Amino acid sequence: MALELTELRYEVADRIATVHLHRPDRLNAFTPTMAAELTRVAAAADADDDVRVVVVTGSGRGFCAGADLSGGPTSFADRRDRVLPEGPLRQTIGGYRRDAGGVSALAFAALRKPVIAAVNGPAVGVGATLTLPMDIRIAAESARFGFVFGRVGLPPEAASSWFLPRVVGISQAMEWVATGRVFDAAEALRGGLVSRVVPDEELLPTAYALAREIVVNTSGVAVGAARQLLWSMLGAPSPWDAHRADSRAVVELGEGADSAEGVAAFLEKRPAEFTAPLGDGPIAGVPRWPAPPPDLAPGD
């Protein structure tokens, strides 16, 4: 069923889902509507067996210029009583309404499929933090990043106080957050925020080439289990936690059709044809991550 979207564009081709942030006249500035739509496309991509990889980019000349500040000085002052779209944005956590950036970021964190951010131009504020739970970030040479929250009197959002130090390290994270400065793609590469920088015209071809490499060569259930294991083990207290989860996953997936096909294809020197579906629950005992906390209250 087609999704009804106003601030995103979503399409699936060749087992790759593409999400375009789509407010090009406003440099794709982030709104509650965009947040709600991002949760919907993330859920749709996760549930669709025809999707193996997700690519996220921006329409026009930017990725996302941050929160829409058209409300002027009170843009952030009405969080307690703002009228919001139905769904997760109406939930509360710890007694407060959920941060819209966090709603979107955690929806992508929960995906069991690899997510590639193709950053085309400015990615500032939530435009930068939204990419952090994505697995691979590729930047165009024109890309600019900024964790500018301190310059508008706010702390970083979108669960980035958890994600950013894990992606780039605490020292680099604090430098970018404390200064709030906007920096170029070369600095993002040096700091480990992106894995590569390419000429603007090569950005999407590079992202799609990487996506196709995943689609053609790997098992969806294996990559789905691996994505959840790698992210969840960032917070594990001991490598024994990883060993426990790995041991079960290796046994259960090793008994599956994709493992048999992968070994047969290797021995027969032919491309593998992986067919095992992800399903709805845990993959080989690897629980869905991140698990919702007990203080997440339903919305109205």
C-alpha cells in the first residue's frame, strides 16, 4: 500500500528503499510532520521483505537545515502544548512529550536493515543528529555539518548524547557540541562522522553502489541480526554478552536455508540466492533493539 506523504518522498527499486527529505524550498527544514512521516517510512521499510537497504538523502541542494524556525523566537517554547500529529509524537517519556528528533532517530535505530545517509549539502542541528543511528554516512563535498544547539540555547537532541560519542568519541563530540560551529565535509571525515567524501555528482551513485553490494552479496537475516548485535553491544558491560548472543545466533542461522545456500554458492562458485525472510520477531534470538523503556507512555 502506498504511503501518503507530504514532506518526504519514498520509493523502492531493486530492493533499495530511498527516502528523500522533501521540503526543498526550506532546505528540508525539520517539522513535526516530517518526524511523523519518518517513523512511518522506517516502519514500512522494516516490514517490507522487498527492501534490503535504505538510503536517506535530501531533495534539492541540502540534506536538512535543522528545525524549522519559522515560529521565530518562540519556535522551541511550546513543546508542552503544541498540537502534534497522531502517533509516537504524542507519547510521553519521563513525564514529558517525546523530542521529535528522537522519535525519528530511534525509528531508524530500530530498523533491522542497513541505512545509508547520503548527505547532500547542509546537515545542521537535527539534520546532523538524525544521521547518527544510520549505519553509513557518505558526504558530498558540498556537505556542511553542525551540532549548533548551544547557539540557540538548547542541548543536543535526537538521543545524540548516546549516539554521537559512540560514533566519533567523546572528545570530538564535545568539541563539536560545545562550539556549535558549522564544519565542512573534510572535517567530518577526519573526525569519523562520515566514512567517505565524494564529489557532489557522485554522491547518490556511490550510495547506491554500496547498497547494491549489500543486496547482491549478503543474507538479509544475517545482516539484520548483525546490525542489531553491533548496535546493542555498544552498551553491553562485557564481551561475554556478545559471546552469549553470537553463540545462539550462529547455531540458529547456521541451521537455516540462507546459510546452506551461502555455503553451496561458495563451493559452486556462483552467486547466492538468499530468500529467508526477517519476520516480525527476534532474529535467531537477537531481540529487537532498542527495547522501549518502561516510562514510555502511550499518546492520546
